[in-house]
Amino acid sequence: MKLITSPYNSLYKELKLLATRSQTRRKMGKSLLDGIHLAESYLQHYGFPALCVASETALLNAEAAALIARCEAGGVQCVAFPDAQFNVFSQVEHGVGLLFVVDTPQFAAPAALTQSAVLLDNLQDPGNLGSILRSAAAAGIKQIYCSSGTVHAWSPKVLRAGMGAHFLLHIFENVDLLEVVASAQIPVLATSSYAQKSVFQADLKAPVAWLFGHEGQGVAEDLLAQASQQVVIPHLGEMESLNVAAAAAICFFEQVRQTQS
């Protein structure tokens, strides 16, 4: 494995840009998978990365060393940096010191919604998006549609919150949700605190598309008007509403409950 120590090295400069600038990641079509768990998930579901990057400390860690050896055996370029330089790339505190550079997965969106999916309108918080992706994957939902105003699904914070869910999903970004809803061949259910029908009363035995909106403003009015149905999650406490990631998880697993009953 090559050890790079110069801050003027071209690869160091490129990795620094990838780590610190979302625009660079999007332009290059690359994502950074920071940490052992994401690296292992990628190897399991996609195969080898474009590049394996380690800190000097990681070379002394048995788990990290095994992943590096696996990558080297697969012909992957592997490089190491002194810890201080590696920490410029990593946002994980007290991590092992290993990351993958991968080509951001791209999928062609289907012509119409025919299977259960999640539609996200202007969702802003990376933690919420990552949690929704994780819940969707756990519930067996595979398609995620993100509006242009939704946080980038492959940002480091979303990837960490998703805990490997990204590699079980087809994620479509910069989508015109009005077009998706208009072409849907399955019901589109939007959550709204003003809805009269409870999510527990909805028929979820067949595929549905779930529509969730901005953390503060909810689903945009024009989208809400196009939804097949609006549902509310009833609650007994005095809180006005649930966090969108919590609401999504309830919806997904009510669908799981109904399909398995």
C-alpha cells in the first residue's frame, strides 16, 4: 500500500475536495463511504470500490486491515495517509480510519409508479433522510424519489444515518414529484395533520407510494392536492406532530403489518 504524506499530492487534493464540497461530489459522480460498516455493506451489495483510503492507524486495526487486504486482492487501488491528513477527509469521530471512494449509483427511473415507493418533497435534514431510507429498506420498500429541494441522498451525513440502506434501494434525485404522482399506477398517500382518515384505517395490503414533505411546512399544497388520499397518524399526547422520520417509520410498518396479516 502506498503511503502519501505530501499535502501537495494530487490525490490528496482531490480527496479533500470530495470530502468538503458537495458540488465536487455531484460533478464527479463520486461518494465517500466513511467507516467499516458502510465499506462492508458496499462490498456485500455492490462489490469493490474505485479507491480504498486508510489512515496509518487503520493499518494496525485487524478489521480494517482485513478489508484493505480484500480490496488489494481484488485489484483496488489502496492508499494510506498520516492520521492528521486522513482526518481532513473523515467526519467520523473516533472512527477506525477507513473510507471508500465509489461511483455514486445511478438508476433510470421507471416510467410509472407500480410498486411501493417513498416520495420526499423538500426534506432538509440529513439525519431525517438517512433514517427514512433505513426504515424503507427494513420495510422492503425499494424505490425512493427525491425532489430537487431535498438534501443530497449521498452526502456523508445521510450515508452515516442510513447505515447501509442506500445499497438496498434505488434512489432517484432531482425528480419532478408532480410528474411522478400524475403517472402513478398505485395510490399515493400523503401524511397530513389535517386529514380525517387514520393511517391505520387505510388499506395498505397492495402497493402504495408514501409522500412526505418538509420538516416544518409539510408537503407542498400542489402535491398534496394530487395525492390519492391524505392520512393522519393519531396520537394522544399534546405534541402537535411527529418528526417526519418517525412518521415515515410508522407508516411503513403499518403497511408491513397489513401485508403480513
